[in-house]
Amino acid sequence: MRTPKFINKKNIFIFYIIAIFLIRLFLSTGTSVWAWSYNQYDDGMMIKDATSLLTNNWLGAFNQYTLAKGITFPLYLALINKIGISFIFANVFMCFLASLTFIMVMRKVIPSKISLGIIYTVLMFNPLASASWTFQRVYRDSLYSYLVIILFSLIIAIYLNRNAPVFKLFLYSIGAGLFLSATWLAREDSPWVLPFVAVALIITVYFILFFKQYKQKIIRILAITIVPLFLIISILVVSTINYEHYGVFATNEFTGGYLPKLFKVLSSIEPDQWMPDVPIPKSTREKAYKVSPTFAKLEPILEKHPFVVNENGNASCSMLAWAVIDSVQWSGRIDGESSQAFYKQSYEEISAAISEGKFKTRGGFVSMFESPLDIRYLKPLANSFGQTLGMTIGMRNFENGTISTWNMPSFGSNAQVKQLENLTHSKAFVKNEKIPSRQNKLYITNDISKLYYNLNPLFFILGTLCYIYISLRFFFSIRKKKYIMRDQWIILTGLFLSYLLRLLLISYTDVCSIFMKYTMYLAPSYWLMLMAIFPSIFIAIRDINIRRSKKHNKINIK
């Protein structure tokens, strides 16, 4: 009996990809969303901004929170609401898009459809893709990992397709530029992706310079410049819109304008007593009040703010940031221009006092959410890094448990929860509502997560050994100018280093600011770890098989 023509490896692969997506979608049906709807610093802010976008009112009337966070997630919420799809479906689709993009890009270095299918399945069902805090919660971390994965995949595609037709290179560059912009405007700490992006593009340009045709060099390099150009344009566009609406030329006030500058000069004043997570203690603020008449106007309000009072005047980095913007608003500066004018005048007055030598100063400023660099962080940083490393390798949360998902009540009034449902086209439970006890599909999802919890440490060890094998093969081949598995090594090294960089940055914030060992903050690290170890395994196995086959053929010839 002849096999029908449509039954071939390509069509079977496509069917498998779709089938896994549908299974993942099926397991997600009946899953509710949740949010801290009343939390104006986080979830509530995202919901408010998305609602304003839907009414063509940009981010709504200005208050101290309007420009506190990025625009990407509110735009995402508004878009899926306009399309009419549920938040749950949109997140599953983004998981599908990220996983599919990665394996399609990696075809050039992993030609086996079976291997690609396994990697795709591992990514689609990884616990972070269905965890309550990164899947059900209506907050930016439910989207952020997918933006990072697609961005990294497209950057890899640019590198691997440097010799491809120019049109293809242009398409990848446009896509990478779009997702670099979306990633950058999603979280304030997004500059951590720049080392991977910048180094990959520089290496790509380096190889393009070896092209013989001068015209081809120029065109391909121009194509690649679309990536940073797209980011610059997107920053300028968002900043311009914010300036038109609020008089603030910045994507958000925590990374642009004079608020970060004010925090920089305040934290540069040497404190009377070093406190790990308090860059601007009460004693420092008292010194600043004496030299800055403008900043002193904030004293009666700021020193009575709950975030400050609750910590005996020594609020941590992030809490102090919120306390300051609250106090500025409560002091009567209710628009963007007057707020920026206050930050600017305070900054200039304190800077002048520092220039005059009125204070002992220190360096090491990182951002307004972290304390300045200090050698005393080294030991706690090493401990925190080890904990985050263990969390991601073990595919677990900080409490040493499996990452799971459950239907849970949302936080907020009935009206706020109803607004959440209308915005997301998804079911959300109110606090006292009875949640169905039978959640069989969620039990299946959580059982799958337990498999990762039990097996991933073994795969991590195997993947690391395979990466070492690939590295040795590449380095030993350099002497013979063969450069075996050069592309594979460059890609895997970039993924591994980005994984470790994210862990390092989260660990630093954890020891010098606020507790950060949450799966939602570490989420991109879990993904990058899987994207590094499983391709390493299949690339190494393929190379070993090829070497065995060549050796076997030589023996047969003899």
C-alpha cells in the first residue's frame, strides 16, 4: 500500500507543531485571570493605562503614576481587547509564537525535525508558560519573557542569515527592531538585553566585512542598522507623545527626565551609616534639605509618607522612589511639567552643594532602584546568585516547590474585577466567590511542571557537558582553521551568558534593594536556560554521530 503524498516529514512536523499548540490551548481553557486591581503601583496602573488607550486618551489624566512604567503591556492589553480574544488565549499564542520562532531560526544549526520538535515541546510546556504569576496575572511579566525570546531568536536569525538574500535580512532586522523596542518599553531594567543584541550584531557585521562585493557589504550593514534605528525611533515617538500630553519628554519618569538625576545626586552623598538596601537614608535627606530650598519643601510630606514611616525613615530604594513621586504630587505639583521642574531644581541645588564640597560623596550609581555599587555586596551577591541559579536549574520557586497554576481570586472590588474581565475577555473570580473545586486540566498542567522539577537538573548537567564538548571542538579546530561548530558555539555562548547576566542583575537588586527571587522576575532566565541546554544536547549528539559515521566509513574503505 502506497503512502499518500501529503504524508511526509514536513507535513508531519507541521501537524505536530499545531497539535502541541492545540493541546496547550486545551489545557488552558477554564483558567482564570487575576490581578491586584487596586494596586496603583503595578496591576492597577496597567489596567488603567490600557483602559485609557482604548478610549483614545493615551494614558489618561496625569498623576504621579502615569509615566512610572513602560507602555508595551498596556498596548498589549488594549490590542487583545480590540481584537476580541481572551488574555489567556493571547498568552498561549505568544508562547507558541516565541517557541516556534526559536526552533525555526535554529533549523540552520539543528536540521533534525525530531530534535526541533522536542525543543519546541519543552518550551511550550515549560512551567513558566503556565505559572500563575507569569500566565494568569494581568501584569507585564506575563508578556515580557515572550518579547525577550522572540527578540533573541530574531537576532540569532540575523546572524545565521548574514549570507541570505538581502530582503530576508531586512525582514529579520525589522522584526528584531520591533521586538527590541517592545522589550525596551516593557520594563525599566530592559537594557540587560543589549549585550546580547549588540555583540551579536557586531559579530555579524564583522563577518559581512569579508564579503568581496563592496555593494553587498553596504546593503547588508544598512539592513542591520534597522535594529538600533527602530529602537531610537520608537523611544523618540513615545517620548514625543508623552511630551505633547504631559510636558515630559521621556518614555517614563523612572528612566528619563530629572527624577533619576535627583536620585543619583542624593545617593552619591556618603551616608552616615551604610545600609545595604537604603541608598538615601533619613540622615542623607536631612543634609539635602539644608542645601536645597526646593527639596526641603518636600520634607513635611515625604517624612510622613507610610513607606518612609514604616521603615523608621529609612525606606528601601523602590519604596523611597514611590514615596517621592507621591509626595511631589501631594505637594500640589499635579502635572508633568511642574513635577519635572521640581526634580530639576532640586537636582541642581544639591549638585551645586556637592560641587562646593559640602558633602563627602561616593560613586557606583546604577539606577534609582538599586543602591550604589559596594564591595560589601560581594558575599551576599554570591549567595543570592547561587539561590537564583538553583531556582532556575531546578525549575522551582524560592520556597523549593514546583511552579504551579491555580484558579485564584482577584484582589479588588467587584467593580474592579468586572472591569478586569471586560478588559481581558477572561473569567476572574472575586474574593468571596466560590471557585470550582474540579480543575482537572490544571492538575495535568501542574503534573507536567513536576516533570521539569524532577528532570531538568539532569538535563542541565547534560546540556552543560555538551556545551563544554562543543566549546572544545570549536577551540581545537581553530588551530587548523576549520572553525568547527563556530556558529553553534557563538549562539549557545550568547544564550548561556545572557542567562547568567539576568541572574546576576536580579541577584544584585535582591541584595541591595528589595526581595527579587520571584519566578516572575526570573522568568526570562528559565527560558534562556532551556534555550541553551537542549540545543546543546542535540548539537553535540549530532556531531558525535557524524564523527562516528565518518570513522565507520573509513574503516569500511580500508
